[in-house]
Amino acid sequence: MRITHLEASNWRNFKNINFDIAERLFIVGPNAAGKSNLLDVFRFMSDIASRGGGLATALERRGGLKKVRSLYARNNARGRLILDIQLQDGGGSWRYRLEVKGEQGGKNRPIVDRELVERNGEVLLNRPDEHDKADPELLTQTHLEQIAANHDFRPIAEYFARVQYFHLVPQMIRYPQAGGASPRVFGSSMIADMNATPVRTRQAWFRRIERALQSAVPGFETLRLEVDKAGQPHLIAGYRNWRRNPSEQNETDFSDGTLRLIGLLWTIISSPANGGVLLLEEPELSLNAAVVQKLASLLAMAQRGTSMQVILSTHSPELLDDEGIRPEEVLVLQVTSDATVANQLSEIAEVEAQISADLPLSEVVAELINPGDLTGLIKAARR
């Protein structure tokens, strides 16, 4: 199964968005255009469908409906937050549509205004129904989140629940006890997850990571996991030096780039072969430019033979210069006076000539997302 199309209204920075999604999607745009918020659509669906989640929980984690709903919502789509997602499963198709509004009467709880599920064009669910009219409290929950109610469309609930997100923060790995962020969101549970992986599997995956790091990190030789006397697992890396045995460091001594690369490789290698959506937020951070240029090829290799779908946001247009990336796989965010708009590069008329001339996609995209005159930025340093 994979997502093939997303349509949304009144989601954060966006008034309306409507685009196709292939096996991978590269999201580009200037600062504050909404790249992270667009990735969050899929995390939001995962939070609804996952065990212990649900609509109310997913919204609370984001500060409530008023924080998620766009500032442009008042005169758009009757103020409803709308997500409409199409999926493909073998030869069949699915559609899930959710419309959410604030409850009237001063409570302002998030209420399901509509929930629609279709399979191959056949309507399996269309709420509100007679049960909702008899008991309006039912509309505080989606059927997607309820095992007793989602039997006919559980495959899409399970698919949304498998969404993975990578935005590793090195300090969260070095000091996982610090801060209160969700452990799997920013990587603080990564070493514990490695330790919980069966030894033979972990060793096989570490050998693959070792080979990659030997190419990308000067002097790197070995990687292993070691548990200290307090029961705390640590990553131990060996580096070449003038001595016979390599010098060793643990994760507190690793560079940010090394930690992020280890985290990215672990995430890719440990992803299930039966697919799901892998969200990567700025995976190029702290990495050498030569490594960044290989990320698209790395992801393509990881996807080979699987149904894994990759949706990636980036601030590095050079990541797009891999010869295998097609213009329709690049989604360009542009800030306007009427919210952020999202268009696939192949659909932007003003760059058709540059694409036809086979200019590097990095150059084409840079022209579109350039913030413009930065004189004011330089003047800020004037004394």
C-alpha cells in the first residue's frame, strides 16, 4: 500500500493543497514556508490511527485545533480542517476523508464534521450517520481510531499507524534523559532501540552501517554496542590512528554529522520491507556536501524491492541533482499573501524552459525559493 494523492484545506500554513505522491517526494521551500508542517499531515494521521492515539490526542499534541487550523480558514471550506488522502493497494484503491470543526456552545472541542471511507469507489463509511445523530458524543472520535469500528477499512488504519519520522537531534542521543520530547521523534530512544534488537540482526545491520561509515567518515573503522555497569547501552566507534589498535569513542564524542548519519542509516536499514511511509526532515543537516549528493541514491537503493514510500523535506537543493530524480517528484512551496502554495516542479510554467534544457534541478529550484533581497540581513550586523 502507498499514498498516491493528498488534498487538504486549512492545514497550518496552507489554505488549499492538492498534489500527487509517487514512491518518493522531495519537499523544498524557503524558511517558514511550511515544510515541517506538510510532513506533519502524515504524522497527524499516524497519531490518530496509532494505539493510544486518536483525534483528540493528535490535536492536543499540537496545541489544539486552533493551532493546527490555518489562519486563512475563516473564509475557506466553511472553516473546516479537511484532509483527503487517496491510497493504492495492489490493484485496489482507498480514499479517506476527514473534516473537523470546533464544537459550538462554548466547548470548542474538535468534532468530526465528516468522515468518509471508500474502497474502489464503494462507500464503506459516511459519517455523521444515524448513530451519531442519536449520540453526538460519538463525533468526538473518528472511526479510524476505533478497532470496533474500523474493521472494514483496518488496512488503512494500520498503514497510517506505521508512519515513521526521522529528525534526529544529536543532543537527544548524547543525553536522552534531558528534555521531555517524544523519544522516538528526535532520536533519544535510538540506542535503546538498537539494544532491544536481536543480537544477530543488530550485528548484521551494524556491519552494513560500518561499511557505509568507512566510506563517508575519515578514519572510521568499527561500530558496536556496549552496555555499561549501570545497564545503559552506548555506541562505541573505533577510529584509525598511529597505534596498532583503533582509538575508541562513545556517542558523547561523536560529531553531529556522524550521529545523524548513523541515525539515518539505522532508520533506513531497520525499516520494514512491507512498506509504510518514511518521513525525513532535513536529513542533510551536518552532513558533508558530497554525502548529501548521494542521499537520493541511498534512498532509492533502500526502496528497491520494498513498498516503502519516502517523503523528504530539505533546505539543500543540491540533493536534487541526482540524475534519477524527476521534476514531478519535487514539491515546491512558495509563500504568498494568501497562504503557502504547493506545486510540483513539473507543473510550474515559469521553469518549463529550464527543465526542458536539462538544467540541474538544484538551479531551477533555487530560483523559485530564493527569498529575494537579503540586504537587510547583512545590515543587521552593522554597529
